[in-house]
Amino acid sequence: MGLSDLFANFTPRVPFTKEPIDETEEVEEYDKGARIYIWPLYKHFVWKVMKRGIRRGWALDIGTGTGLLPLELAKVKNSDLQVVGLDISDTMIHQARRNVERAKAEDRVHFIVASAAYLPFKDASLDIVASNASLHRWNEPVQGINEIERVTKPEGAIIMRDSRRLPPNLFWRAFQFLVTSFMNESHKEAWPQAVAAAYTIPEVNEILAKTRLRPWKVFIDLMFIDLCIESR
Ligand SMILES: C[S@@+](CC[C@H](N)C(=O)[O-])C[C@H]1O[C@@H](n2cnc3c(N)ncnc32)[C@H](O)[C@@H]1O
């Protein structure tokens, strides 16, 4: 029995019913909030990518939202990465393109509307495949991860992060109350739903075992509410 079995009293997963985030107002609110609450995580992501020593070639961010992670990747000094942000939501991609125009980064950052389940890239064509806070929303996580495995170069890097579902104990409720009190309406509503829809570490290992991805690591990283998947 592992340590996580001692804390196995998780409530069942509550998948998202409203997909994707598509209202313009909601997307704008998401964008404003993400620049504050998620920004440290984008920076941490960039640090992880740089630690892998990959400074040129093509990076893909799946479930990119308003494109803030691709923008951070494109800003790195002494790096020459071209970044593609991919999202299933037209409205998110519309806002992402506006953000890139404002940052004058169109020569480095590109966007496409597509699903994680059908990545429109050639086999072994990408140097980095990243994804933040999106896996819990994918209808076909096994297919999505098989697609990631297919498009990433053997010497490339796969770096994913998502929320982790937590047992509904007093500590978690107090933490959630504290954190959401600083959030705008969009994030205040969406974040607890994301945590309820997120996977536990054993559930992610079960998903990964059904995919072609080998080897993989699943671990808690920057924050205790995190779940990270890395490979290659
Ligand atoms: C919580 S947002 C995270 C956005 C961004 N990664 C960030 O960190 O700010 C989740 C994103 O995943 C996208 N998404 C959901 N299902 C998807 C799928 N199957 N394929 C691609 N994107 C998807 C949503 O449209 C949404 O933009």
C-alpha cells in the first residue's frame, strides 16, 4: 500500500459539463485573471523548459487559452523557439491572437484551433509539447496523450501540468476559500470546478498506462494542488 492509499477518500470526479469556455466576456475575464494568478506557473514552466536545454525548434502548448504561456516562452533571452498555441475554443484563440499582436510577437508565436485528440502535426515534428491546466477538460485523454507521444521528437520534451483533485477536507476547503477570495468572478467559479474535474495521481497513472507514452513521471511540483506529467 502506498502513502496515497491512506488518503483515498476522494469524492468522485465531476467532469466539466460546459465546454469550451467560449463567451467573449468570460474569455476576457479569464485572460485578466490568468495574468495574475497563473503567471507564476507560466514562469515556472518556462524555467522547466530551459532546464531541459531546448532553446530552438518548435514548441506546442495544448489548451493554450489566451496564449500567455507561448508568449512567456517566446520572451526567453538567448532562445529561438517558435511556439504554436492550440485550443479547441475559437474565442480563446481570438483573444490569444490579440495578445500576441499587442506583444508584437507574431513572428514567434502562432495559434490554431484544434483538439488535443487530433493534433495536426507530422510524427516526431516537435521539440517541446507543453500543456497547462487543460488535461482535466479533455474528453479523450488517452487519445490526446497518444497524439502528444506521436508528434514529439524522441529527443524532445513533454511537460504537462494540471490541477490535482483533493479530498474535500477542512484544510482544502479553507485553502480554497482563501485563494478564491482574491480571484475575479470567472476564476472564482472556474477554479473549484477545475479541481473537482481534475484527476488524482493514481487516476493519471491509469490513463497513462493505457497510452503509448513510455516512460513517464507523475509528481506534485510547485504547489500541493499540482499534478505534473513529464516524459522524454
Ligand atoms: C483552464 S484553461 C487553461 C488555459 C491555459 N493553458 C492557461 O494556463 O492559462 C483550459 C483550456 O483548455 C482548452 N481545452 C479544453 N479541451 C480541449 C481539447 N480537447 N483540446 C484542446 N484544448 C482544449 C479550453 O478551451 C481552455 O482554453
